[in-house]
Amino acid sequence: MVIEKPVKRIYPMLYFIGIIIVVLGCLQLVPLVVSLIYKERFISSIFLATASFTILVGEGLMAIGYRYRSTKLSFGEGTVVAAGAWLLGTMLCALPYYFSGSCLSFIDSCFDVMSGLTTTGLCLIQDMDHLSNGINMWRQTLTFTGGQGMVVLALTFLTKDQSNAYKMYVGEGKDEKLFPNAVSTARQIWKISIFYLIIGTVVMTFAARSAGLAWDRAFLHGMWVYMSAWSTGGFAPMSQNILYYHSSLFELCAVVFFVIGSLNFALHHAVLSGRVSEIRKNIETITFTISFIILSSLVTVGLMKNNVYPDLLAFLRKGLFHLISGQTTTGFMTVYAKQFYYEWGDIALVAMTIAMLLGGSACSTAGGFKALRIGVIFETFKTEVKKLLLPESRIVEYRIHHIKEMILSDSLIRSSFLIVTAYLVTFTVGTLITLLFGYPLTMAAFESASVTGNVGLSIGVTSTSMPLLLKITYIIMMWLGRLEFMSIFALIAFILKGGLKK
Amino acid sequence: MFLIIAGCTQVGALLVKKFVDTGHNVVVIDRDKGNFDYLETGCNCLMIHGMPIDEDVLKEAGIERADALIAVTAEDNMNIMISQIAKHLYHVPHVMMQANHPERQAVLSAKGLHMICPIALTADHFYTSLLQKENSI
Amino acid sequence: MKKIPLVLILSLLCSNVVKAGTLPTYTSIELIEQAKSLNQTEVIYQGEVIGDVLFRGEQAWLSVSDGVNAIAVYVPIQLLPEDLALGRYLYTGDIISVKGILHRACQNHGGDLDLHVSYLERTSLGYPQEREFPEYIWIIGGVFSGIALIGANYLKKRHEVSE
């Protein structure tokens, strides 16, 4: 019997990374079409070149690993595929930004791509108000793909060799099974997304039209803002973000869509297949609602104390809008970044920071700790206290309701605590590094929470002039936050181990 | 196809692997958690730990939308019961089961259940292949 | 009697305002960062009109960018020039200079930071940006897509062989 050398194991992984890269290359055809329609010759030529180059790279990887494509991957290798595809994919997707001159440097381009793919929504792009339609389409395509997941997208095209699908699916920070098969699950996720894309684009187009845009601009802006809202991304076509539209109707529609987007795909699936009562019973929606109520009262107190907004409408459109935008990890803004710092006051900013860290639902497009984990941790504390009051010999099983009744098992508790701790560590390190570059604490904490939770609200730290090291730190933090740590650690371990064994 | 396999026995595990590799939705139910070790790690299917004749378990496995069910637990009576539940209560289009006693064939066929007996199959296979060899000599 | 100097100072200030131009011109950064102290005061701001004109009855929203931030400007439509050119891709919009009252959190507009304009002047006209774009990228793109197609074909063939 021949024992396989460890270096051989990389081939099947390259094959699957190749598939994902090819899919990313094909995605660049979307902005290519848009830029051709709007006769943006230069932008079209760039997208043609980068799309075919990306596809070429993907095909190369597929060809290298082709012979080994039906090799079974281990769990760790599956997650390494996901993390590796994200790393390579980010660099390839940054090419259009870089060559079109939309970003000043390659690192800036990578920052913007990572921000889009992780649905963060911080941007370093230059002169956004004169941006071509093609590049804007590319930003939103990245957000929309990243929200559902690029691995999830690639899996939908996988017809054969599906035995490795689940391992890669898990590597991208989603573990909910809508169907027993990960490929069917991936297809269902995309079906749900496309279903909402059609509804959302129509609604947002009308909202943008009523805000005063011409029909064709209303359609593009409506579609882009919708794509960003659903993915809880936060990119908007203009530098003023949502403030640009000056319309409460437009803001309301956006809120509805990003709240829907922050819900668990399993919940969507349950509701769309007729189990509406699931919304009321689900531990995630309950956790989200309770934490939102607590935080909104904090924000209210903070804003009232500083007398920031003159009336209730203004408070709703500024205070609550940003809180919900933060907690769903969307990052749409209707104020200027610096206004947070100069006007909001510490209490409101701390509440915002907490909201951004808590985040939306697991297995959604949202980031942060995720409501499921908060719910699990809270329930764990509750049951531990309950256990103290019961006779020692009594054994009780505690359950939570998430899609179905689940036992509050030790492994569930452990993974919840582990991931939340990892988020907290990342947040703390990010805050510290930001502090080291001389930003004040509230700013550092706010921006760091925004980056860790893939939110995208900015208090003014993120700009092209920020130090290079900070840009790289934020890129890594966004990546860690989106893939939920484990797959990236697996990738790092894989690279180190592969290097050592030689 | 949406398929439920009751019993993660060696036969069950092999079935799961075959169907998963060809891209079907497979749910496998077993009352013994240890039996899931027969499956590969990170199997692209849904594993449900529970009694396969429990209606709640079957519902969790999605029997209401299942296209097929195969009962391959170690016990004949259990398999019969699962098949009957699936066929008569949930009207699953294709129900198949394994039974170890060949003599049950007649009764089960009369009840409309599709039964496969490994013992009978093995015996038949030996018999025919030996006869073929003898003929060719 | 104490009020007399105050009235004097005020009237002096007012006469200054009427003269216009003596008001300081602010950048968008100053407007945002000093919004608290500048709230409800008259300021002058200058920048390029970008994006769209959003009409609201007798008034309209303009976005005026000075290159760093775009500030929302609320203008009565009779002040708008007929042929206002808007900044888009490859087009620099008209540069306008506006005088108006800054609201840090405008009560009429849901708390937006905006500038209610009483005077608008176009300082320079918009123009299409003349930029030379290299055409050879099409050739690179063509070559790459050619190779990519060949590669796709190769993978497809290999796939069929292994079937």
C-alpha cells in the first residue's frame, strides 16, 4: 500500500479553488455587459481583459488538479479550499479596480474587494461621484456574491463529485442545511436571493424614482442599493451613501430589505415553505429583537442627553436607522462619518459599537457574533443558574428553538463561546492597532467593531490616507470576521505545515 | 431525488455514499449514534439520530416531501413498520425495504411492499453463477 | 440701555452679510466638523454639482462636492440655472458657489445636514473630461479570452474522455 505524500493533497484542493475562480471570472461579465450598454469603452476593455484572465487562472488550477478531482477532502482541507479561494479571488477581483484607476494602489483595490465580498461596505475607492456604471455594477456584484458566498455560488454549478461539497460549504461560515445535500442547499440559497432580487429591484426602483431620479438612473440605483441592502453590504453608488436620496420612503424600503437580508436562510426557507410561525418562535429573532430594544433605548438616552436631533422623525431617520443598519451589519449611512464622532456622544457610540459586534443571524448575509450564538450563550447562563436551584441528582435537558427544537448540547455551547471569543479578540486587537496609529478610543473601537462585524459604518478612520499597515489589518479582520476564523486558521496551518514537510 | 434511508448499517452507509456522490438529497436515520461512523467524515447528507419509527423523527427527516424511502435497519419488523408508515401514512412514492427472512416475501408482496432479501439474493447468485460455470465446462 | 451696543454690533454684522462675499467660504470638512458651531448660520460653500437634481415641489436637492465630501444643498428652483450640468462619469459638472444657512440636523428634512440656499452662482461651466484611454487593452482582452476559450474547450474534451 502506498501512503499518499502530503504534497499530493494539494491537487484536489487546487481543482476546487479553480472552479471557484472560474465562477468569479464569469461574474466579471456582469459589469462588462453594463459598461457595454453605457458605452464605457475603457471600462469594458478592462473587464474583458480581467474576466478572461481570471477565468484563465481558474482553468489553469482546474487543469493542474483535474486528475485528482474525485479525491476525498478532509474537513480541514475543505475549509482551506474556501479560505484559499477567498484569498486568491480577492486579488483577482481587485484587478478591475486597479487597472481602471478607481483605486490608488493595489492594496486599496484589495481593501475594496474584501470589503465588498465580506459585505462590509467600507470603501477606499476614489472619486465615487464620478464612478462609471461598470465599476459600480462590479462593486455591487461583489457584495451580492459575497453575501451569499462565493463558494455557495460555485457549488450551485457542481453537478458531479458532490461528496466534498459540504466540507467547502462549512468553510465559508455557513452550516445550516436547508436540504440534506449542500449543493441543493446552495441552489436554494441562490433561489431565495434571486427571488428577493427581482422583488427588491422593482420596489427600490420605484422608491428611487419617487426620490427624484430619472427612470434609468432610478433602475440602476434601485438595483444597486437593493443588492447592497439584501447582502447587508453598505456600498451605495454615491459618496453620500443613502443621505444622497433625501427620502424617508427610500430609507424605509432599504431598512425592510436589509432586515430581511439579515435573517437566517433556514428561516427564509421555513417561511417560504409555509411555516410562518417560525418567525415568532425562533431564538434568533427573539434574541435580535430583545437586544435591539435594549440598545435602541441606550441610543435614545445618549442622543437625548446630547440633544442631537430636533424631533422624532429625525431621531428615527438618524438614530434608529443607524442602529438597525449597524446591528444588521449593513452599514448604510445617512450622516457623514465624522458626525458620529463630533455629535453623537459616548453613550450612543458605545451602544452602536455593541450593536455592530452582536450582528444579525447566523447563515445569513450578516456578520458579527450572530444572534444564534448570543441566544445560546444567554440560555447557557440561564440553565446553569437553574441547575444550581435543582437537586443535584436531577438530570434535565434544555432545549432551544431554532427551526426545530434543539438540545442545548455541550458542543453547541462550546462552539458558540469559541467563536464569540475569537470575535472579541479580533475586535480588541483591531482597536489596539488603530489606537497605536493615534486615533482616539471611541473612534478606534467604533471602526474596529465595524470592521470585525463586517458592518461598514465609518466614523472617519477609513480613508485612503490611513496607514498601510492599518489597511492590511482591516483587510485581514474583515476576512476573519466573514469566514468565522476556523477556515483561515486552517489555511495558515496548511501553508506552514506544507512548507515544513518539504 | 429526496431520499430517506432508515438504518445506517453497512448497507445503509454504502447506499448513502452512492446516492450522495451522484448529487441526491439523502437523509439517514439511525437510533444508534455510533452507527454514523460507517459514513465518511463530513458526509454531504443529513444525519438524524432517533428512532426511525417515531413520526416526529420521520417528519424531521422530511418524509412529507420525500421521493423515496429505503428501510435497511438490522431488524425485519422495524423495516416492515417503517415501510408501512411511509407507504400508507405518508404516501411516499417509492418505498423499499430489506428483510432477512426469505419466507416473508409472499406476505409482504401481498401487502404491496417492495422487499429485497440479501440472503435469497446471495443464494440465487451462487446458484446461478455455479450453474453457468457448469454449463460452460 | 445695555442693549444699545448689542444692537449696534448686530446691525454692523448684518450690513456685512448684506455685502456678501465677506462671509467666509467653508470646505465640506469644515462644515461637517464644525457643524455644531456653524449650525443655523449663513455660510458660503463652493463645489461641483454631481449626480442628480432631486426635485421636491418648489425646491430641489443638489449634491455639491468639493472633492472630499458632497454636501446636500436645498435650492428654490427659480435659483437653478436652466442648463445646469451635472457631474457624472467622464463629465465634470458645473462649479457653483452657494450662500445659505447650514443646518446640522435639519428639522424639516429628518435631521439631514444640509444647506438651505438663498443665493446661487455658477462660477464655472461643466465640461467633458478629455482622457486618453489606451486601446491596446482590447487586444490583451481579446488574446486572454481566446486562450480562455481554448482552455475551456480543452477541459471539456478531457471531461468527455474521462466519462
